Amino acid sequence: MSDTSQTSSRQGSSLLELSERTKKRNAAEARFRGYGMTAIAIGLIMLMILVFTIISKGVGAFQQTFVTVQVELLADKLDKKGNRNLDDIKKVTTFGYSPLIRAAAETSVEQAGIATDLKSKDIAGLLSKNAAATLREYVVSNPNQIGDTVTFRFLAQSRVDGYLKGRVTRESIANDKNISVAQLDLVDQLVDAGVIQKSFNLAFIFGSDASDARPEAAGIGVSMLGSLFMMMVVLVLALPIGVAASIYLEEFAPQNWLTDIIEVNIANLAAVPSIVFGILGLAVFINYLHLPTSAPLVGGLVLTLMTLPTIIISTRASLKAVPPSIRDAALGVGASKMQAVFHHVLPLAAPGILTGTIIGLAQALGETAPLLLIGMVGFIASNAPDGLASGLLSPNSAMPAQIYEWAKRADPAFYERAWGGIIILLVFLITMNTIAVILRRRFERRW
Amino acid sequence: MNDMTVLDKAVEIKNTKIAANDVHVYYGDAHAIKGVDVEIEDKTVTAFIGPSGCGKSTFLRCLNRMNDTIDICQVKGDILIDGEDIYDKRVDPVQLRAKVGMVFQKPNPFPKSIYDNVAYGPRIHGLAKTKADLDDIVEKSLRRGAIWDEVKDRLDKPGTGLSGGQQQRLCIARAVATEPEILLMDEPCSALDPIATAQVEELIDELRTSFSVVIVTHSMQQAARVSQKTAFFHLGNLVEFGETGKIFTNPEDPRTESYITGRIG
Amino acid sequence: MPLLWLVLILIAASIVGFFLGRQRALHTADGNPRDLHSLPSYYGHNVAFTGLLPALIILVIWVLVQPIIIDNRVSNLIPSTAIPENSTLGLVMSDVRRVADGLDHAVSEGSLSSERASALQADKTDVRALLGESGIAVGNDVRPEILSAAQKYRKINHVGSSVMTALVLLIAGGGFIYAYSVTHKDFRARNIVERGVLGLLILAASLAILTTVGIVLSMFFETLNFFSLHSWKDFYLGTTWAPNFRGDSDLSILPLLWGTLYISVIALLVAVPIGLFAAVYLSEYANNTVRSFAKPLLEILAGIPTIVYGLFALLTVGPALVTFFGQGNNGILGVEWMAGATSVLTAGVVMGIMLIPFVSSLSDDIINAVPQTMRDGSLGLGATKSETIRQVVIPAALPGIVGAVLLAASRAIGETMIVVMGAGAIAKFSLNPLESMTTITTRIVSQLTGDTDFASPETLVAFALGLTLFVLTLGLNVLALYIVRKYREQYD
């Protein structure tokens, strides 16, 4: 009976009134919940900051400043013999074109009705160093235009572009040899006159990389092709090998030590730092097998080895999700085990395998570290490959490697391009992941 | 003897511990409990029986608001404990559950020592001021759980290392340690072997002296052995409620009879 | 590309073999497929595979082994006197290979006839200038021993390739003829083909082992080379990292390890609390609506490539930290503690952000594995949700969470891009998180992408670093996976 007295110590207290202790405990509960919400909020805020930074800093790369000038293609400069012989025209180097550009720049300033003390060299200095090459290219492909006056839209040099985008200010150029305050004054007037304009920059998406001195001309197009060829290699190798390995492990492998070793191996390979795969690629593919440095083929092989565990793990999961009754049904009508797997299990697991493969590819597409070691960084990807063989074997860069390359360069104008490159890279990744999610939703089967 | 029982009854009738009025429970669109009225007395073992899915467990979980943890679950109607509506906005389920303890189908000791398992409730509710108090509560609870002699030498060993029957008695001791007034038991013996079941049933009978016990069971024999009152649930309805002896020997409702004789269930 | 052609020929032959085999099988059954033991296509596959696979396997093995043999044969030709001081056999061999490649290139371009390439003599012709003309840069003047070794190299290579082509074609032809001749209606083609396919499946599965072996071997031998040039004691126990391209560098891993661990600890200090609380909130508190948008959004963080985080560290977080802790009186805190954007804190914080979803999704799985009955037991005793989580769920999930944290730590230690861009390049022992320090992965990248000679200790040290990194992360992973597996078994 002595027990009862203790048991009833709280008897009689009303449930409708909260005890002091309950209030305290509820406060602790609210605090704890608050920590959880804060953690989520921090995560989401970080994501927002990241996205905002990428977009605000990168969107500028898709716009570029152009200068519209009318160039008189003087015959006595470009075709001294006057016979329009292409070989002779080609002999004129870009230096030969500079005077034309200078003259054209001066004329357009005059035509805009702007008085300036600047020398023609400084006026032409507003244009990209690329302008002469662009002009020469045009003349070589249109020799019959020599003698005419043609309107060109040349890239403005990166300081002018930066000035229009707010990156360059009159204060920041105090020690800058590339541009002077007087030139910026002229830029202001030319903008008012409509000679200098900002517009969409297709060359950034499809163009090639440019040297350190010409950030305004750099584009990500060629390295995009490099990434494309690497992804082709990954897809062609990793998908069949990964699926084959998964089929063996999931459907045929006996329970023995060899199978155990393979399984442990795959689990661990999935967590090996990517840089280690880079070392493997350097040692095996380049130093040992003498495959060409910087080639997308080598990059693709390294990324294949890296992606395989991901593909194997997801493929095995989707094979496992196919119920045994399907296999039994096939075996029951006299199919061999191999036929049961290839005719029935594999097609049912296909959507899951595809989803896993796309996610693996997306991972591989964004991977940078191993590419550093096999020489895909530091290489100026200036020429687009002209076929499958050259696409696989001739040196190229890849999107993430190109971004890293730009981030390393000294001129801040390249940073804008690095962020812009990230936007393009993320567009690819988001597209791939969206496809994967849609596939999963669409074909997900609940047994 | 006869007079005693009559006297007991007279006291019990006044001693309504839980009163449910027209209780409905919905899981999303599914109507799980359809208007249950029941009065459960103090210091009594009340058994809920019925075929699987009849709503007996659901109703049990309403009594300490464990259904709150399921998002889609909605409870309508009144459930009064000691005359207070436990679904009143002012009631904190935490405080309610300290008053209405619960033992579950599967023994679920925490992955802690036996001592910490039992001390968990008193600690969170602040029932012990000193370590000695706590030791005292733990020992008393383990004794009431009829497991003290088996575990007194290994209180610091994990509770998960005990046998199934011991684990369940540990869980009962754990529930008792918070000094509840009502003890809800959701098929407490369904995961146990016959010997362990017998031990737990014996324990339930002893607990009746201090608590009002509500037990859900799928075994009619068990209901007959341990309970004084029995409620028969069928398809979410409370079909019949009364003295255990009467329900099993002379049921009023044909459905109860069918179930007792094994024709439905 | 004769190799490509060879492969294409094999594939074409196997396609032809498929149709021939099928036709012959049908023919022996008088055109009635029901009389065949297997489906007609199996006979075709049998012929195609029997011809193709052995030949392909021989081809692959040959391509892999030939370089070893040639290297061996040619390096025997180089007298030890031909190896200059401060150089190694490996270094001389890479010269030999470069010259040989140059000659090949010159021949294929047509600027050199193949006879002349074999007959060149170093004392009569300026081989360096010759190769320069066809765009191959050779570092030093080509000495006679090297040229003759290179010519030998070319010769063996050439002979090897010819023998390989002949052998592969022979095996393929033999396979086709054999398989074609045994094709008959009673032949058990399906069983043979299925056994072959099974073999291929096993081969694919063992690629995982092969990759691991490749990783270990590729680093192991170069590491041995490194330790033959540089004392292992200095590498593992020394305290200075000061590579010097003139040789005689201090190359010890400890300062790098310090930087690596420091950054990883900061990253975990950011990621573990946030990730764990996020997981707890998502799995225990959040309703379906919140979960269905917050979870995928957080997982976006995990899908962002590390180069993006690297750029974020270098160009956003680093400069932001400088405005707080650097810039003296112009800064927000008015202190001058930070010299540049790269620092331990920069890299650590950004890496922490990257690891948040990693920690949270792993912990989420692990918390969900704690049985609901355990929560019910606690709630049934009148515990609040937070008491249940802190005192029952988390302790129950602790082994799994520890495993998850170890996996995250292994990720942090092996992460490259963020530290390459955010951490800096100075190897030192310092406690100040605002200083820039360097890590193992950063040094691997810089030692292997620099201009130093491949056979020098300054380059080879990267392999020793890589091997150490591999062993370190492998140990963490194995431990973590073991803990997590034990944990899961407990609740299965």
C-alpha cells in the first residue's frame, strides 16, 4: 500500500493547467525545433547566395560591348598588285590591317560629330586586338569586297567592356596602361552616339578560348565540345560495363570471397578522391600507354573509371527492385537464366539504369580535379575539332577545366567569363538532372 | 464474499476514470472509429477485443493522444479523463502522457542501460530530486515490473540484451516509473512466448491495484484471464461493453457471439 | 591508326561470321528452325564471339604488355655511363621515347624516309634540329646512345606491332573457322554463348578490382622511385615542405597533412551541426510540403560541381572574409588579420557548405532507420519530441551518424578544387585560420602540373602524397562503411 501514496503524488493536478516544468520543457522543445529550422534556413540561404552570386556575376559574360565602324578596304594596302590574287592577299599580315582600322575608328568618331584630342592609335585602342584578325579573315574570304567600304561590328577591348558593365571605373584605371581617362570620356560620347553598344554575345557560348590579352574574345564553345567528346567516351564505356558488372553481381554471382571483394571494392571506389583517379590516368594512360596528353579520350577514360561505381550502384538497385516473380515466370516457361535476365529483368530495370547513368554523367561532366593532372588545363582550346578522331585525340579542354583556367588568369575580365561558364555548365547539369527526375517519376514502378 | 463484490462495484461505478463520448477517428478519408461511447473504471483491467483492423488499437492510442504523431489522423468527439477533456486546446499531450502511460506491442527498450531505461521517464518529468531518489524509483519500478530479481545485478547492461519477455516487463517497469494513473497496453504479449506471456499476465493482474489498465488483445483467452471488463470492437464500432464474464458467456449482440465462437475474426 | 583498323576488321569479320553461322545452322536443319538445338541467332553469335573475343583479349593484353617488354629491352641497351649525373634511367628512357616518337612523327609527315630514320647517326646529323623542323621539341642535344636506343626502340615497336597484327588475325581466323565447322543442328550453341556472356559479365565486374589494383600499382612503383631518391623518414617525419626545382628539396607531408586536417575540421564544424539538425528537422518535424521542397533544394548543393565552390571560395567568400578581417581600418571589424582571400577559413567554410547535404542526407537515412517503436516508447512516456530525439533517437543512431561523419571527413580530406582555389599554397604549421595553408591534394596538383622533370623527386613526391591520401581515405571509408553496415544490421 505504501506504493500507492507515491503513485498518487500528482493525482488531482489538472491536465488543463500546464505545470512549470512542462512550460520549461515546451520552451526547450521550441528552441530545438528552432535549431532545426535555422539549419535548413542556413542551407537554403547558402544555396540562394550561391545562385545569386553565379547569376549576378556571370550574366555579364553573355553580353559584350561592340563598336560599329565603317572600314574602307583600301586596295593599295590589301592588294598591292591589284590582281585580287588570294595568295597575295594572304601575304598581308594583321599588321597590314591596323592602319585601316585606325583610319576607320577616327572616321567614325568624326562622323559622330565628336571632337577629340586623342590620336588615332588611342581611338583604335578602344577596339579589341582581335579586330585586325577579324578584318583579315573577312577580306580573305571575300576578296572581291576590296575597295568597298564595309560596316563592321568589332569587339571593344575588355576595359571598355568592363567600363560599360561597371567593372572598370575612372578611379580603378589610375595605373592601367591599357586605357586612359580621356579614352573613357570618348567612350561615353560614342555610347551616346550609338557607335558603342552592348549586345548579346553568341561568341561566348560557341567561340573558342583566347589568350591572356584578349578576354573579350574568349568563349567556351570549344571546351564544350571537349566535354561532349569525353561524355561520349564515358557513355560508350561506362554504361555497358557498369550494366554488365551489375547483372553479374546481382543475378549470377555466387556468394564467395571473390564476390565479396568485388562488392567492397566498388563501395570503396565510389568514395576514392577524384584526384586519385587523375593520378591513375596520368600514370597508366599517359605515362604507360602513351596516349596523347590533354586528349578528351584520356579524360573520358579517367571519368569512366570514376563514374562506374555510381552506375553500378544505381543499376544494382534497380535490378534488385524487379521482383523475383518475374524471373520465376520466365524460368517457368523454359527460358534460360540468361534469357530471363536479358529479356525480362533488364528491360524492366532500364528506366532506373538510365536515371543512374544520367546522374553519373552529370557528376562526370562537372568533375575537374582529375582533368588537371592529365593536362586539360592550361591548354588554350582555340580550334574546334573537325571530326571524331581529332575530337577524341587532339588536345582540348573541358568546360570545368576551362572555367578553372579562366579563374586562374590575372585579368578580372576573365572572372566574369568563369562565372558565365558556370552558368552554362549548370544549365547542362540541371537539364540532365531534370531528365533523370522526369524519367524516374514517369517510369517508377511500385511492385 | 458476495457482499464484497457488490460493494466493490458500487465504488467502481462512481469511479469513472475515462469517459469517451461519440468518438470518431479519421485517417485521411478512412473512417476508422465510428462513434464510440465507453466509460472505463479506475483500478480495473479493461480489455479491448475484436478482429484485426477493428479499430481497437486506434481507439487505445486516442486515450493518450499518441495519434497526434500521425499527420493525417483526426479525432472528433470528447474523451474525458477525470472529467477533463484531453483534446482540449489547453492540454499538453506531454503532460497527458505522463498521466497515461503506454506499453507497446513489440518490446521497445531504448538502446541504453536497464537503469537508464527505467530512469528515463522520471528524469524527463523531474520526479527525482537526488540520485538516491532516482535509485529508489528505479528499484521500486523494476520490482513492480516483476523483473527486479532478474536484473538487479546488471542494471548497467543494455536493456536490448534481455530476452523478449524480460524486455516487455522492463518496458512495463519503465512505464510504471513515471507514476501514471492509467496504463495502456497495446497487445503487450503478441511478440512473446507462452511462458513470458503468463508472467506478463500475472503482472497485469498485480498492476490493477494501483492503476486503471486498458489492454488491447487479439487473444480472447487472454482477455478472459486478465480483465474485469471487456469491450468488443467490430469495423470501427464498439459493439458491446460489459463484464468480462458476461461477454464471454452470454453476449447480447450476435456479432460478439460470432466472434467469440470463432465465426468472424 | 593501324590499331583502330585492326579492331574494325575484327568487328566486320564477326558480323559476317554471325550471318554465316546462322545460315549454316539453318542449312543443316534443312531450313526448319524447330530442329535446331538452339535459336538460329545463337549459332551466329557463337561464330561471331568465338572469332572476336579471344582475338580482342590477346590484342588488349599485347597492347598492355608490349611497352614493358620494349622498355626492358631498350633500357638494357643504355650503358650506365650514358646516364648523366643527377639523372636516372627513367629520365634517359623518356628522352629515348621522345626521340623515337619524334622520328615516327617525322616519318609519318614524310619529312624523313623510314630508311633514313633508321640510319641516322647522331654525330653526323643534328637530330634535334631535324626533329625541331617537324615540330617535335627535344630538350637536349641527342647523344649517340640515345639515338641508337631510340632507333632500336622504333624497330622493336615496329616488329611487335606486326607480330601482334598477324597473331590477332590468325587467332580470329582460327576461331571463326573452328566455330563455323562445328556449327550443326545438334550443336549446343546457346549453352556455349551463354557461358561466354557470363565470362564477359565477370570480366566487367572484375574491372572494379582492376581499377583498384591499377590505382595502387600506379602510385606504388612511383612512390618506391621517390623513396629511392628521397628519404622516407624525411617524408613522413620531417617538418618542412619546400620544393626546390634545383633539387635537394625538403619534402615532408606533415605540414600538408596539418593544413588538410585543419581545413577538414573547419568544414566538418560547419557541415555536421547544420547537416545533422537539418536532417533531424526534415525527418522528425517537417510536414510533407516542407520536406518535398526543402530536401531537393538542399540536395542541389550536393550536385553543384566542386569547381563552382572553388570559384565561390576564391572570388566571393575569400574577399568577403577579407572585408571583415583584413583591410585594417577600412574593413568592417577594423582589423588587419588576413593578408589575402585564400585561407584555411575560406576553404573550410566553403567545403562545409558543400558537405551540408552530404551529411544531412546520410544522417536522414540513418535517423529513418531507427524504428518508430522506439520513438513511440519515448513519446508514450510523456517525452517531448526534442527529448525523444536527443535522448533516444540520436543515441540509437549514433554509430550510423559517426559513420556518416567519417565519410564526410574522407570527402573533405580528398577534396581538391576548393582547396586548390581557396586554401593557398604555403605549407606551414599554424593555428591561425585566417592564414593561407596548403593541403595534400593541392600539392599533388601543383607538383604534377608544374614544369619540373617527371623523374625528379619534386614530381615523384606527388605519387607518395597520392598513395598516402589513398590509404588515408580508404581507411576512413572502410571504417565508416563497416560501422554503417553493422548499424543497419542491428535494425534490420
